[in-house]
Amino acid sequence: MRIRVRRTGGFAGIERTAEVDTSGRRDAGELDALAATVLKEGDGDVRGVPDGFSYEITIDGTTIRCCDPHLTESQRALIDMVLKEGA
């Protein structure tokens, strides 16, 4: 499974993008489960706050959009894992 996270906005307006391929990873089961949950939840609340971050999470070609501070627990966990790995 390919998971891509694109973060935009924030105070400085700096865009950050990271991508991971879960195949062959030790944590593939955890990432795949989080990704499946995020897909089921669908788009989040896309009404952000001033200087907040907006996210596009693309999982095998399907894109979900969400914004801080309205992220679900699953969205936040997946975003953190992908951006950390893609650093």
C-alpha cells in the first residue's frame, strides 16, 4: 500500500510531503489498519483555523482531505507516522 501525506498551511505556509510504501515493512499491519480506518472515515472537517495545517492523505490513489484541529485520532496517527518516516 502506498500512503502519501501532503501538509500545507501553518504560520510559515511551508508545504511538506512524504510518502511510504508499506510492503515489506515491520509496521505494515499497523499502517494498513490506520489507512483503512482513515478511508472509512472519509473526508474530515475541511474548515481549518487561521495558521492551521491542512492535509491531503492519498492512499492507493484515493485522497482524503482534513484540517487541524479537526483531525480524528486515526488521521493524526497516520499523518504523524508518514511524515516522520518521510523526513
